[in-house]
Amino acid sequence: MPSRVVWIHPEAPPKPELGAPCNGCGLCCLSEPCPIGVLVSRRTTGPCTALEWTSTSSRYECGMLTHPTRHLGLPGVKRLSPTSLLNRLLRRWVTRMIAAGIGCDAELSASVSTSQPDSPSPSSKDNR
Ligand code: SF4
Ligand code: SF4
């Protein structure tokens, strides 16, 4: 798989082993959107627009599970309550589609860099 740079919250937990419980590291959804993410992000590459950082638990969450209608791009349903019937139905469907709860299925490895792409510093390679 080609390497790519993703911007990740500094407090995000490290990616667990394949098959371990998902810890919300966010790496998979920041790398590329899943099939549901392609629909809501309207793109096949880059971070999913439905991914949300949750500071209270210091983890990423799928916005299509927490509050689906907020990410559909449809003004008429954007403000529906997360517990509305439509959101509950969407959440159930998305849970099945993304196989939520089965553990980490992302075959990715990550290394951390503190360098900025537009302002490389002489020591930036030492930080990878
Ligand atoms: S599925 Fe894996 S890579 Fe994706 S957020 Fe969960 S732990 Fe991270
Ligand atoms: S829809 Fe949810 S699970 Fe899929 S890429 Fe987006 S944030 Fe991740």
C-alpha cells in the first residue's frame, strides 16, 4: 500500500493490533473513507468528512453512528435529534454496513512525524 500523510489529533490513541477492539484511533477513516464515507464525503480519497473528534473521550467517532443526519448534506434533516426515528434507522443500517464492533480491520501501519510539510526542518527526518 502506498504511504500517505494524515493529520491526526495529538491525543488520539495509537492504532491497536488487527482484530483488537477499535479504540477510536481514527487512522482508517483519516486515510480513506469507507463505502458509507464515500457517499457522505462525496469523494473516494482523503479523510472522511463524517469523522468526529471527541475531546471528552479523546477518541475519534464515526459521525454516521453518533448523529447520521448531520452528515448527509441535506439541510432539511440536519437538525433532527440524534434520537429521532430517521437517525435511529440510519444508525442501525450504518452499524451493519461498517461492521461496527467487530474489532479493528484496518491493515495499516503508522509512524508519527512532527514536521510540517511546508516548512521542513533539518531535524524533521529524525522525528519519523
Ligand atoms: S478500526 Fe482500527 S484503525 Fe479504524 S479507528 Fe478503529 S482502531 Fe483505529
Ligand atoms: S462513514 Fe464512519 S466509519 Fe466510514 S469512513 Fe466515515 S467516519 Fe469512518
